[in-house]
Amino acid sequence: MRIVFFGTSAFAAKTLTFLKACGANVVAVITRPDRPRGRSPQPLPPPVKVEALKSFPDVPVFQPEKASTPEFAEELKSLHPDLFVVVAYGEIIKKNLLEIPPKGSVNIHASLLPKYRGAAPMQRALMDGIKETGVTIIEMTLQMDAGDVLAGASLPVPIEMCLGDLEPKLCELGCQTLLHVLEQIENGTVTKVPQEHAQATLAPKIKPEEEQIFWDKPAISIHNLIRALSPRPGAWATILINGEVKRLKIIRSAVVLNMSGMPGENLKFNKEGWIVACSFGALRLLEVQLEGKKALSTEEFIRGQHYHPSFNQK
């Protein structure tokens, strides 16, 4: 079965690695163009391109600005693909492309659809404090993440699990589930189950203004925000430290329900730890990163401070 793979992110790159290990017949890789990322002013290749060049050196890699142009569609037709596999590509696949492969197009989505349709399903699920999530393999349609379900698998989400912990687990689960679906597609035994569209919820991309911590929220809500954005991009609060107002990313935290105070007040900042009051309960900070500095455990951070920092109490 001739597969054309669409993907861009690190999650997608790990899926491509898995397809290589399984001996899948990938005949082309489509990814987004090189872009500047982080502090680098120079365009950097997306993770999928890096992985494709390593694992599939003889397979062409395409980086169109828009994949659904008539010209690029003709190029894809010339590859005679049987199936498209799409994982976190970053562009809507339009009708002229979906009509190309005779066996259709499948997508790995990192939620239990129809919940959390959209660009940030893992982050939004963690923000909501869900206790279970998973992956869904769907047949792609023109409507975002609304295609028939081909397979799904779930896993529990402990209260301390952050995005950096969840993503690799969902990726592994997604790869194993995808392999099962690919085998069914090849032998003609795949089943399709329509989604319950009335139960759908959305998971839009995280906006920069959503990354800021305000202490007048319950401790559990702030904790869920922190773990949803850890390690990247990171939830942050403004802090007065050594006479300067700076951003402090909070990378790991734990909820403390038996302590209270004014929101943003340091209830503890000593060798016993760092605990900050919220509107309900308090938050123990476990790992932090001051802007321009490396991430530290709070024990290391506290040892390096001569004065107690104070948060903007909002």
C-alpha cells in the first residue's frame, strides 16, 4: 500500500519513525515550509522534515506553501498513492486532495472524538482537568475532525501529568492504533462509526494571553493551566524580584487545599518549599524558570534568592 504522509510537529515525526520501523511503504512526505522558531532568526526545518531525511532518505519531501493548489494536487496524483496518513500537519486538507487516494485519508487525533476537535486537544483537555483522554483514528472529511471513527484507544490522566508527559504516551498509543487500522484498510476489514456530532467540543489553538497566571483563580484551575502548557510554551506570572518586575514560568506545581491567604501571597518561601495562595486553596511550586534563566527546582531557586520575591496579587 503506497502511503503519502502529511505532518509537521514532533508528534507527527514520531509517527513517521514508527511507520519506518513497521516497514510501511511511504512514497512521499509532505510537511510545512521551514520557518524561524524560538530565538532563531534563521528558518529551521520542521521535525517531520528532519525525521524524513533520516528515516526515508530516498523518499521525496515536499514543503508547499499551500498543499491544495491544483498544481500540487497533480504532483501528488503522479505518485499514485493508495492512502494519505495525516498527523498534525497544520493545514486543512481540501476536497481536491482528499479525492486522490482510492483508500481515502486517515488522521490521528489526540483526543477521544468528538471531544476536543481542533488544534490543541491535549492542552485543552489538561486545562479542563479531565481524568481520561486518548487517540482517535478517523477518516478525513472536509469538516474539521468530524470524519467517521475507524478506531480509538484511551488512557488515564493523573492529576500530576503535564503536557510533556502526556504527549509521548498519546503518540505511542496513536501509533499502535494506526498500525491496526492500516492492516484493516489493506485487507478490507475496516469499520466506520459516525461521530455523535451533538457531543462535539472544540480545542482551539492556545492564544498568548491564555498563558498568564492570575492568582484570583482556584488552585486547581491554575494547576491545570500550568500542566497544560508545560514544558512549552509555559504558564507564567509576573513577579517582583530584586526590585524588577519579571516573568516567572511555573513548570510544575501541586495543589495544597489546607492552606489559604490573599491571592498571590507567599504562604511559604523557605527550605520547606514555595507555596502561593490562590482564591481557593494554594499552590506548591515545584519547578520554575525566571525569564532569561534556565529552569530550576524551587529548592534551587530559593537558595539563590537573597530577598523574597512577590507576585502581582491578581
